[in-house]
Amino acid sequence: MIYITGDTHGQIDFGKLLSTKLMDLTVNDYVIICGDCGVLFFPDEKEKMIEMYSSLPFTILFVDGNHENFELLKGYPIEHWHGGKVHRLSDTLIHLMRGQVFELEGYTFFTFGGGLSIDKAFREPGISWWSEEMPTDEELEEGLKNLAQHGNKVDFVLTHDCPTSIESLVGLYTWKQIKHTKSNEVLEKCKEGLAYTHWYFGHYHFDRRLSEKFTCLYKNIIRILPKK
């Protein structure tokens, strides 16, 4: 089984992963976090947090958000897993890298993390904020190449931020300040000409299906039904 949810921020919103709807899952099932997993945010808590997430009965997959310690994250070796590149923090805790296409339970998932920290002026570079939160041209190029190899068609898109064309809808429901950034532009470029069933993203701290194709997730946990 596959479930998708929004940001967990280390232990702050970890409680939703203890939901009764997930209690019967096993390591062969996946719960995917749409960014800001935050498990590596504080170096002195890294081992404790990895152990806490890895103690769950299912496998955690996450795209990166803006509140990640990218310096620690990039220290893990890159592996190839289910068709794409990952950082494996433990056997059951895996980072899905940007611009990758993964094949899980008969579905294809395109992943692209990153987003803006609107509070970065109050954070300390290399301590509580990392410039790698913004996607690069190289990551975009790799993402477009991987999509082309799949005929520009995937079942689901999983990101932290949203594409430019969805910003106005997001602005209707979030308390967060909406700032147009390179992250939005990169995701819009990925969206152009892409066929997909649904796009899930986090970052904005609300739960709502915004359109036929887009859902913002925070507290909700959505199940992807088995492929017929």
C-alpha cells in the first residue's frame, strides 16, 4: 500500500504517522512525505530522529523541503532504487531525490523537492538554513530528461512546492506569505507537456484538493488505491 501526507518537521508533526489507518502496514508498504521531513535538521538529534522514524512499521519515503539540513543529507551516498536516485538514511527511511521517476506498485512517481524558507532572514546559514533549498538548473535538466525517457507521462507528481500556475489557488487558503520563486518556475517547466493523474505537494500547511489535478497536503494522509 502507498499513502501520501504533508510535512512532518522532525518530531513536531510526527504524530500523524501514528494514525490508526497506518497501524496494519508493514515494511513493504510506503508512506510518502511531501517535503520538510526534517529528520536531519538538528545534527545533535540526527541519530535519535532516524531511529524514531525507522521504528515505524512501514517504509518512509520523502522528498526534501526547505527545512532540511542539506549538508547532512548530501553526505549520504547516492543509490539507485526503484528506477531513481535516493539517499538511504536507514533500511526504511529513504530520501527521493529531485527530478527522479520511481516505479512503485505498478505506478510511476515523479519527485522534485525544494522550496523557499520565507523566514530565512531570521535563520543562520549552515545552521538553520541552507541555500540548497532552491532547485538548480542541473536538477531541472535531469528531471526533464528523466520525464522524457518516460514519454513525459507519469501517474503521480510529488513535490514540496507548487508550480507557478497553482500559486493563486494556494494563496486563497494558506496563512503563509506567497512569494514567487525559482522553485515555482522549475516546477512549472516540469508541468509543461507532462501527462499525469494527480499532483501532491506540501509546504503551505493546509489540506485541500485545489482542482481535479492538484492537492495540497499537511495533516491529511491520502491512500493511493491499488492499480487495477
